[in-house]
Amino acid sequence: MNIISSIYRRLYELYLDLFCKYSFAHEFGPVPATISNKEFFVVTMIKNDEIFIKPFVEYYTKLGASHIFFIDNGSTDSSVSIVKKYQNVSVYKNRMHFAKHQCRIRRTFLKRYLWGSWVLFVDSDEHFYPAGPGTSSMNSILAHLNQHGYTALAACMIDVLPRRVKEGDSRKLADFCLYQKNSIEITPYPIGEYYCRGNVVPIGVNLYSGGIRKIINPEGEYYLIKHPLMFLGGQIVPFTHPHFCANAKLAEFVLPLLHYKFFGDIAAKIHDAILSGERSKTWLVENEYFSKNSIQAHVDVVSDVVPVDVGEIYDYLNRSS
């Protein structure tokens, strides 16, 4: 009976992969073209992320992305219309259920459209920061990765917090310039877990977890590690987990990934996530907390909030490398 169940499950997974592959619709912009291994694409998945689009495109254009691809998962706000104002972007649509199929959507897009390229896959509220000696630009990072045959680079999300603004002033993304220094937990990389099977992991690359949400909900499990930069080739399997890939040779350093999750109405975001199917205990606890408290209230009562310094963060993340 177990064999029959296993076969059925495998056939169902193949069906979902095929369904996902043909669920993509090209909405806007150029289709992917071949680039050299000295260049990189940026990819993100969006749904009602209008407040992040402008800073996202401007940041990654300045960072040197050859092109930016947006996978829209059913936005009802002006996200897509804002994206279409830019020239170096493309939009694809896929309406599969995000909570159930987010990894499949991402993995399928990369395999179908961008195989053979360096890809930086980040959320719309994440800014990837080159930092450290010899890796302070994307050109230097890619050169280093290519030279040593690395196929992925780990990053650690840093929950960015707001400074206090004058009463009556609207808060801007630039006002999010603080972080809670002692909110990151560092433990050994989870070698042996199925979702990171086959990864070659250098000494000094660890598992990073915790963050502000862990402080709010101590019983929750929050990975801060991600593998956003990957070369799509060989045996690598992207998005075996929202934060991991498999069969990758990881670089020997970790970079900061500034996470602007708390910009905007965080209570509304969590409520919308619950309505769309994110009904885990974690989301329910956060929903209860942020329905009563602002992120500014959290900042006001903790003592270890300091200005963001990406160089200092890099040193902290790589101190045992």
C-alpha cells in the first residue's frame, strides 16, 4: 500500500509541476535572454506590494541587475501598473495558491525561463547588500563565485526597524534604518535535512534564525537564512524550501539581506495573509500582537536597537568564518 501511495504522490507532484509550468502568462516586457556569468537577473514574486515596487526597482537597477522579473500572484492594487512604468522589467502572472505552491511557482519559473544564469531571487521587501572585503559589489561577488566554482550564496535577513518621525509626518522607507542587534540566533547549518540535501557548506556558514517576530512569538520558528543568489545549472534544485536550495556549492561568506517587512501596515498584511490561507499558529499569534501594538511600540521598549551598518552586520555574520 505504501508503494502505491508513493507512486500516486509522485504522479500528483508531476501533474502539479506541469500545471504550474503552463500557468505562467507573459504580461509585460521582454522575454528572458541569455546573459553571461558576469551578469545577473533579479526575480521577485509580488501580490499587492505597491509600496515596495519603486524602491525595489530603483535599488536593484542601481545594484546592476541585467533585468528584473516580477511574478504577479494576483495583485488587486496598483503593483503591476507601477512596474510597467519601468523599462528594465518584465511581468509574468501565475495565480496558483501562494501558501500551498510558493516554492513550486518560484522553482518552475527559474527552470523554465532563466536556466543557465545567475539569479538573485528576493522578496519585494528585501534589499540584498554586497559587503565585506573584496565582495562590496555584485561584479566582485560574481567574479569570486565564478572563480571558485560556487553555485549559491547564503544571506541573513535583517529585520529593519523605524526611527521615530515627527508627529503627523508619513513614514518613508528611508526611515527604516535601525535593527535589533541581539535578535539573531546562530546555530549549525542543518546539513542532512532533505531541503538542503547535497549542499557543500563551508565552515562558518551557519543557520541564522530568530528576528523580531521570534521575540514577539517565542514559540515560533523563524528562519532568517536564505539562499537568494544561485547559478541555475547542473544539479542545483532551487526552492526546495522558501529559504533553501539543494545540491549547491555554497560560498564561504554570508551577506546581509535587509528586510523591510514592517514598512507599511503590518497588521493589515498579516490579516490578508491569514485570509489567503496562512492559518498557522505563528500567523495567528502575530495577528493578535500587531492588532494591538505598532512596530514603533516595540522599538521604544527594547534596549539593543542600533543604526544599520552593513559592514558591522557582515562582520557579525561572518565572525566564525
